[in-house]
Amino acid sequence: MAVRLLALACLLPLLVHAQIQPRLVYRAAPVYPELAKAMRIQGTVRLAAVIDADGTVAALKLICGHPLLVRAAMEAARKWRYLPASIQPRSPHIVIRIALTFSIDSLDRSGRSTHI
């Protein structure tokens, strides 16, 4: 019994850390790719993002999304900034999932998607 409690106590900070999300403070809108717009391609690009201790996006990995939308989504997501939510000084990186949705109906006059 004591061994189980000790093991849980050791894992709890990791479990809590995995549940904490950094707060988004700056969100750059993606530029809708011209070819995707002309072909009326819409959809959501899902990414895994590594957020550094300073709140910048350190790395991105594609989870899923239309190939014509991926580059624009990644370029926009790299500009996003977060307030860090690290509770462990030894583990300054947080991995989160983000989604950017491209919709023809949500374009503003500059060609940027207004729905993220």
C-alpha cells in the first residue's frame, strides 16, 4: 500500500503538469493560401506544439490537415505567444495541441482567416 502511494506521489506532478495549459496571449491569423482559396478547400489543421518557458512556440508537428493548408497554419502558429504555465522549473517545455480552421466564409478583406 505504501509503495503504491509513493509511486502515485512521484507521478502526480507529471500528471498535473500535463493538465496545465499555457494561456494564449497573441494569436496570429493564418493567411489563406491562394490555391486553396481558388479550389475552395476548407478544413482544420491540427498541430502539436512545444511551448518554451518564455511562451514562444519552440516546435510544431503536424497531427492532421489538408496539405494545402498546413504551411499557412504552421507559419501562423509559430508566431503565437503564450503566458507560460509551467509548475516545474526543471520542465520548462509544455506540449499542447492547437487547431487552426480555414473557412472560405470567414475570410476578411486581407485574405486572412478570421476563424482560428
